[in-house]
Amino acid sequence: MDLSGEVALGHAETVGTPSFTTSDAIWLGIDLGTQSVRVLAVDESGKILGIGSHKLTSRRDGSRHEQDPDGWWTAVAAASREAVKGLPTAMIRGLAVDATSGTILLVDAEGRALTPGLMYDDGRAAEEVKQANAAGAAVWAELGYNRMQTSWGLPKLLWLLRDKPELVSGQLAHQSDFINRRLVGRAVATDTSNALKSGVHLIKEEWPKDVFDRLNIPGSMLPAVVRPGAKLGEICAAASAETGIPAGTPVFAGMTDGCAAQIGAGALRPGSWNSVLGTTLVLKGVSTEMVRDPLGVVYSHRSPRPEWPCRARIRRFPAG
């Protein structure tokens, strides 16, 4: 299944009125981009059976870049209804969500947003990244990227707690986690791909407790962690009513948008590479071992397979 709107729209075959047989299986990919949400319904061969999209709006002010998390859900529901309209929804076998890397927020016990979504390129955490790098230097070195960047999830979490310390009773959620929880109707695990920039230990596949203790971030704020592809739950009745996706449809953990694009492009074997141009331009490839970059430009995601896909950020393009 292709979880990337850019890749799927560019390379899959689009059909007008598809014909179905009883053996057809339909898979849904939900892509949370910067400017819109895109939903694709595809068959086993990757042929597009339905497409839906809905615009998103951002608030920008200097280094700030925020979006309304409830707006994400509104867009997902609208785009999903559009994508599955006219399809035999009983044939939908599952879905997964990809989202922008490093976009976080805090939620309450019911999954309601306590903060705006701090987007992947929000740059407010310039001081907090110093704290994160001092507290986690040994772990970040072990993971090959040596130091975090200002726009990563963990520095932004520290910024949120400095700005509103009372929110320490909330829980960290990545953009995809917020949507997955609404789809399933209960708390869900995050995936190692989205959690990379929030400090998850990709080798041990758990949060490095000592680092978070040094940063005074309680473990209660951190979601459980699973690998991409793990089943998170099933579409709940409330989400079904809003999206048109049948209740009981399995929801699987996705990845960041760049990694989803890599998978959608078929760059799956060690030594294979691809590039993706969206709001950012990145190169991604597959390695049999973690890539270690002294400059911290190249960093590795944990693949659902044993290989380590590595991602190199080349240049950030202005949004819009």
C-alpha cells in the first residue's frame, strides 16, 4: 500500500469506473501533508480506485508554524468520505496513516488536543534543543545522528512544557497518533518512525528513561511504541459515521511521510534509493546497518524489515 499522496498520484494508474470481483481487496492510505490531507483507495496491484483530498490551513509567525489538530480530523473525515464514495466498502481490508515528521502536540486523557500542532518546521525550541542534546548526548551518538535539531519533536515537547508547565499531566502525541486515536476511539501506540525525533531508542525500541528523567519529563507523558505495520486497533463506530470507512476496519501503524514515500516508490532493498520533493526535498535509501553521520545530517529510521532505511535532508524549501 502506498501511503504517500505525491508518489501514488504520480505513479499509480487512475481509473474512472472500476469493475470489481469478489476477490478484490481495497486498502486505504491517509497522507497528512502540510497543505492538505489526501486519501487513496487502492487495490492489491496499486491501482487507484478512489481519491479524496481536503485543504489544511497553517498559522505562521516568524519561527512559529502551527496547525489546528481538530482541523486535521475534519480534513481526514472529508477526504475519506470522498475517497470511498461509490466503492464497495465491505472490501476495505485496512488502512494506515502517514504524517509530517516531527509534528507534535499534547493531548488529554480522552485524546483531545491541549495545544496546537507544532509543525515539522516550527523553530521555537532553540534553547530547548541544547537541553535535549546535553541530556541525551550518549544516546543520540549511539543512534547515529549525534544531536537533535531545533525542529525535532523532543525539543518542541520541552518548549511546550516550559511555556505551559501545567500540561505535564498531558500526553505526547505525534500528528499521526492524534488521527489514529480518533479512528480507533481509544489510546493507541505511536510508531518508531514518527517517534524518532521525539527521542525513542530505535535499537531498543523504547523510550530512553534516563534521558527523560534528566529532562524532568515523566514517563506518563510518553505513548507505547510499536514498529510500523503493527495493528493499532479497528475503526470505531463514531469514526465510521464521520469517514464512511466501515467500523471494524483494521488500522495499522504507518510511518513518516518521507518513509511512506520511499516504500510507495518501491525502494525496499538494501542499496536502493529514491528522492521525494514536497515541501522538503529528501533522499532516502536502504542499508543493512545504521548509518552514522558525524554532522548529524543523515539519520536512520527503523524499518519494519531488518534493514535500516536512512534519510538525508538536503534542503528545506519555503512552504506554500
